[in-house]
Amino acid sequence: MIHTNAATAEEFVPLGDGGTVSWVRQDEDVRAGTCVYMLTEAGDPHEIDVSGSETLLVLEGRLRFEIADGPSFELGPGESVSFEQGTVGSWSLVEDAKLFFVAT
């Protein structure tokens, strides 16, 4: 089976954290999609509490991450991060952002 999206504005749906998502895949094994966050709409900070594994790639904008008992860092376009199960911390927007993510 092939999963795809051609993310147009009409395909983005609200997320509970102030962003919107265009799903590529959303089933019991994998969640993947493109998210958009705007400074004017997304409150800060947002909790990170990874129940599986999650990897994200910043397509546009900038985000700041603060990991409990770990590093703080910022990511911008072309940069990525992968969180292992059990990662706890927070993230906040530095600029409006567009991300691609895969969670298992």
C-alpha cells in the first residue's frame, strides 16, 4: 500500500496544540504528516512526552527544544531530530514553522 498527500491548504486539519496537520499516514503502526505552526496561534511551550519514537524534519521556520535532564537546542530548515520512547521535555516556536514528522 502507498500513502501520500499533496498538502494543499484545504487538506490541513487542526491539531490540539494550535497547529494544523496534513496526514500522510495515520494508523495503528505509524503517524506521519506535515504540520504548520504559527506564532500567533500556537501557545508556548508545548510538552514533549514521547510514547513511541518520533522523528521530525524542519521544512521552514525555527523551533526550540528543552529536554528534561538533557540538552536545549534550536532547529531550523533542513535540520532534524529523533526522539526515543520516554523522551520528556518541551518545545516552543521561535518563528512560524512547517515540519514533517514520523511517529511509531
